[in-house]
Amino acid sequence: MMRPALLLAACLAAGALSGCSNDCQTLCNEMGKYWQDCGLPFGDAEVADCKKSFRDQLNNKEDDFDTYRATCRQLTSVEENDDGDRMIALRARFTCDDMEAGPGGAFGGTE
């Protein structure tokens, strides 16, 4: 089974190739907010580039389209973290260290 951080990074990196719906653009926004909350450097340009990748590919319905859309939808849904607190799944599943080492680096965070 693929590690959650790798799955998220794969979804985001593949956005330019396969496309996602508005759920993925929402995920771009959530990632930007989480980077900021974690104290990771990012810019509005990186979030905009992420959203643009998904918007531009919206009509490109390759075989993996449903997989990425489902992943983005899942990561922007609400679920419980290990402490039982309900929050956006992205935050429940990934620590700030995960964001810095994985998906954050993919779209402008520190590597």
C-alpha cells in the first residue's frame, strides 16, 4: 500500500497530466492554508499554479481522472484525527513534517 504522503504527492504531481475537478482546486487552497499554519514558506503563485493545473486539465478525462478526483474529494472531506478531533482529512492524515517533506515540496514549500 502506498504511504498517504506519497499518494497525495502523486495526485498533485499528476494533476498536470490527468486533471481533477474543483475538488482538487479546493485541495490546493487547503494545502496553502496548511502550509501557512505549519510555518512553511509558500506563495499565492504556487497555490494559483496548482489550481490552474487542475482547471486547465478539467476537460482532459484520461483513465486516471476519477482516481484523482476521488483522492482530492477524500482529502478535503472531514474526518477524525488520532485524538478524535474532526478536521479536514488533509490535516488529520498529514503532519507539518509530512507537508514539508512531501506535498509541500511539490508545490513550493521547503524540501
